[in-house]
Amino acid sequence: MNLFDKVLNSVNIFKNRDVLRHSYAPENLPHREEQIRQLVELLSPLLKGGTPSNIFIYGKTGTGKTATVKLVLKNLEEVSKRLNANVVAQYINCEIVDTAYRVLATLAKRLGKNVPMTGWPTDQVYEDVKNAIESSGVKLLVVLDEIDKLVKRAEEAIYSLTRINSELENAKVCIIGISNNLKFKSFLDARILSSLSEEELVFPPYNALQLEDILKQRAEMAFNEGVLEDGVIQLCAAIAAQEHGDARKALDLLRVSAEIAERESDSKIRIKHVRKAVKKIETDYMVETVRTLPLQTKILLYSMTLIAESREKFTTGEAYCVYKKLCSKISVEALTQRRVSDLLSELDSLGVINSVVISKGRYGRTREIRIDSDVEVLKKALEEDYRLQELKKYEEETKKIAKLEVFEF
């Protein structure tokens, strides 16, 4: 018997699981008709020989920004070919293409220029891109998704692209910047802000009913008929609506629920599978977050997991005491109490810990901390870092330290 026979012979829930992934681009986007209409109007000058305004799009994660832009881009290029309007669109994810050089090299490649992804002076690549745009007479639409990631490393690249039209005679360039960070504009240089934010589109979060419509649309394409128990879509939508109306979260919940049902050889996706999916997604998110933390934050979090094994709540002073001991064990210089307080605030904002400021009367104020996540899962994720593996040797010793009463700070 082949190892995969059991899987192949199990109940088939999915018709097409890919339609539940973030990368899938549907032909129809429910409840984004107004944003699509506005974007079409703003980009229409590209088809009429004019120069459209640069556009800045923002809204929280999972509000349909990228999907909407990609849908409009697809339609724009189709019409451009039909009219011979010479419109070229290039989508760039700035989390991956994260430097000025890479952005310009990507544009050069799109325009048929053979530019290496590293090695040339950035100014030379910019000149090549500019000359390629001018010589081709193209109307270039550049989409910079997660543009806030690029600003931190390559603000000049954005500035150059927003001003490039002043150096072109036969061609046009239009930029669409997309960001999840609602405060992103406050970090922009005034020169960039004035040209990038010529037009703005805001994508509001979806409500529960809107998320239901989105899930129903995808479920029809994703699942075989009759596999959804009543209430599954409504529950997925309600949970995602509570978390800022995130459609990605809703789609993930539905997909993972189906995968759990499939692994359990159940013929239906049930409410209990959604409950299990919530826990799995939260755990997976937490593990990924922990893996990317800086070393000092990892040591601090490891300290707190040791304390959490003996008591549910503890204070900043107790966490700092154990943290300092662990730092000394692996020859890492401990941070100051003030800096550790900042790290605790960051962990709280990430949802890794839960903390509240309490008053200790004449002794001042401190944080009372609780770890809501699975402590063992967190520890295993932290111990994946080779630099922290040595701490396992001192686990029993540090657990004893963690049980001691320490002074607050």
C-alpha cells in the first residue's frame, strides 16, 4: 500500500483550495465597487494621453487594497492593448523589493533593459530606466505595495519617481502607493508627500455581513456542494469582523477549518473545526512573531515563560530580575530597566503578552504581566534560536530564581 493511498481515498472537501488564499485575484470584489470606480476614474487619463495624479491608498490589512488595484490593473492593460494606448503596469511588493536599486532594476527589466539586481551605481540604473521610458514613449504605472517598508530604506527612490515626469517629454509615469499603516504619511518627507498624495483612497474595514458575502463567493468556488455546516461562514465572518474587518483573516479561518475537517476525515466543515482553526492560526501567528524577535527581546520573553510556569501573573521587576540572570549565563550585556520596559510595551502591542499598569501605592506603578499564549509552544519557538539553546542547561536554576520574590522597579 502506498503511503498516500489513505489521503487520496479520504473525503474530498475541496474543489479548489487556492481560491481561499491571499494571492488569488477574483474577477469580482464584493463591497469594493466604489473604490474600483474611483480608481478607474483616476487612471483613465492614461488611456487618453493625459498624465494622471499619483495616488495614495491606505487602509488596514485585509481591506481589499491590493486585490482592488490588481483587478483594475488587469482591466487597464486589456483596454490599453485594444486601443494601442501603450500603457505598462508594474506591481512591486516593497517587502520583497526593498531597496531603491531593486525597485529601479525591476522597472528596467519590465521595460526590456538588462540590468543586474545588484552591482551598478543606483544613479546609473535610474538613468537607464528614465531613458527606457522616454525612448519607448510608454505610459508607466508603478504600484508600490507596502510602500512604508520602502520609505525606511529608500526614500530618495520614491522622490525620484514622483518627480520623473519633469524629466520626460514623450512618456508619462504614475505611481500608486499602498500602505496598511494609517499613520504612514506622518513619516514622509514633505517633498514626497506633496507629490505622492495628490489623490487619496481610503479602504474601510469590512463588517460581518460584508465578510459573509466575500466568504460565500469564495466558498462556492472552493468547496464541493453540501460540505459546509450551517453557521460556519457566519462564525468565520463574525470572528474576523471583531479583528478590524480583515478579509484575509476570514479566508484563512475558513481554509484552515476545512483543512482540519479533511485531516479528521469528516465529510463536513463544522463549527468545532472553526474553533480549532482559531487556536491554530493564533498559535502559528505567535510562533512566527517570536521567531523574528531580536535577541534581547527573545531573552526577556524566555525569562517570562519560566516565571509563567510557576505563577499566572508577575511584574516587570520580576521579569527584569530573571532576564538579567539569563543574560549573564550566555554572556550578553543586559539592557537597562527603562529599555526593558520599552521591550515589554512592544511585546504587549504584538499580542505576545498581556500587561496592565497597576499602582503599588507609595512604591509607585508597575506592569502586571500575563502570558495568554501556550507557554510551552513559545519556549520551543524561542529555543529554535541557537543562541538561546544554552539557556536550557540553566532551566532548573532559573526556574528557582523565577519563584523568588524580587524588588519592583
